[in-house]
Amino acid sequence: MKPSDLHILPKIEARWSYLYVEHCRIDKEEQAIALHDADGKTPVPCANLALLMLGPGVSITHAAVTVLAEHGCLVAWSGEGGIRFYACGLGNTRSSSNLLHQVRMWADECLHMQVVRNLYQFRFSEKLDPSLTLRQIRGMEGIRVRSAYKEWSKKTGVPWSRRFYRRDAWNASDPINRAISAANACLYGLCHSAIVASGFSPALGFIHTGNMLSFVYDVADLYKTETTIPAAFETVAEGCEDLERRVRIRCRDLFVSTKLLRRLVGDIKSVLMLDEQDASGDTDSGVETKDKLVYWEPTSQQDRERKNDHGTSCRRKRYDRLDT
């Protein structure tokens, strides 16, 4: 597929959510991929797939990765059960407009704070009082999440005490905590796919900072009480056998029924105060053609003169140091 053909691909909101695979071989089959395992061959039409999660024991050919990239499917390498994230490929957008907008909102302290408030406001049905401090808002959010855990514990009869998760001791957690972690991993992957496909940076978070997936955590937190928390409690209530796999399947069905992938891009733009007409953030804005590439220049004649004067001054200082 040529870069000029990117506009014919399905938009991110129209795609299937994700597919997790492990212990199989993946290769190209025509303009799609095929999974080969002990049960035989399974064709996968990757043009409609948003995210392919590769677990342990997967081997994938160069041709398969190429066709996945051409069709805008994000490939993520993960740990067993999709729990740990190791690496990912490149999304299908080639435009930097959404990323530049995100950088502007992140770098300006006032705008950054407004995005933080937008992210928290998204989770509450009532309007947040403008006089509330960030500490107060976080306290309200903590109460809301704890209430959601207690509510679903009461609905399903699954005992709940506290959130506990250690990456280095997976089995040390009780079933409900393992189920929540497995469900959240699926949600993180889906949000990551939407963020990259829309041309935003997963690293530039507003509430979460200091991690290459900070913005993924910001976005995923918007949907946990309606997706991963109920999915985890309902799955554990049905039994603990093959728990992680059953949680992933329930999450996939829930993501489809709630139209989560269709909502993600619009919600991200909404909290970042990005109008639809400013940047589409999908394949139609990502066509990589020569005439769309521009060189940066100062915005005015005065700026250009100042730039030239600064360059001359720097050269003079450098020569003066050499003379001494």
C-alpha cells in the first residue's frame, strides 16, 4: 500500500478493538495475516484490527509486520496474558498536528491544569466547582473509585479489601486483583492504539507523568469504572479457572458493546480542547506526501531579523573567545 492510499483504510473508531495471541507463528497471507498453532491456521483480516498484542511464544515474519503496518494496525509486544508491555510499532498517522497541540497544552502551566480538570470532570456526572483545588478533586476521585469497587463487590458477592498488585509476584495477588490487572492491561493496549493512531504521544501525560505511557494511563482512567472493574468482578464471580483469558474475552465484548474505540478519539480531543476542524488525527490527515512537508521559519520579519542578529552575536562571542 502506498502512502497516498492511506485514506482508504478504516478510521480508528470503526475498527475491531484488539486481538491477543501467544504460542503461535504469524505470517502474511495475501493482504492479511494468518496465525498458525496446534489447532491449524486462522486467517485474520488486519485492515479492521486496531491492536495486535503478541504474547510469549510468538514468532512473526517480516512480511506479516509489513502488512500490519501498511494497514495501520498497532503491534504491541507484551508479557504473558497481555499483562506487561514491552514495545510497540508505529501508528498509521503521518501528521504531527495533534502531537504539536498536545505539546502546547502540556507545556503551558495554565492549559496543563485545565486539561487535568477536564480529565477529572469527564468522570463525574456533576459539574466540578471551579474553586476546588487539585488535591480536593483527587480526593473526590479516590472516593468514587473505592465506591465502584465496593458496589461491584456487593453486586457480585466477590470479596474486596484493597487494590494489590506486584509485577514480580503475580500469583501473590487474590483472584479479583489479578482480574482487574488483566482487564486494565487490555484497556491500556486499546487506549494506546487510539492515541498512537490519532497522532498523539503516549508519553506526554497530564495527571500521570514520568513514564513513556503516562498519557495512556490518563486516558484509560476515564473508562475503568464502566469497563474493567465490572468485567473483573463479573468474571471472578463465575469462577477462577482460566481467569486471565476469560477476563480478556469479557473485556473485548464489553469494549464492543460500549463502542469504546469509536468514542476514544473524540474524547481525547475533547479533554485536550482540540476542535475537530483543527486536525482529523486519522489516516486521511496522515498522507505522507512531499508537498505537505514544510520548513520551519520565524513567524515575522522582525523575528527573522532578531534571529539573524542573535546568530551574528553568537559568532562574534565565539571568535572573541578564540582570540583570547
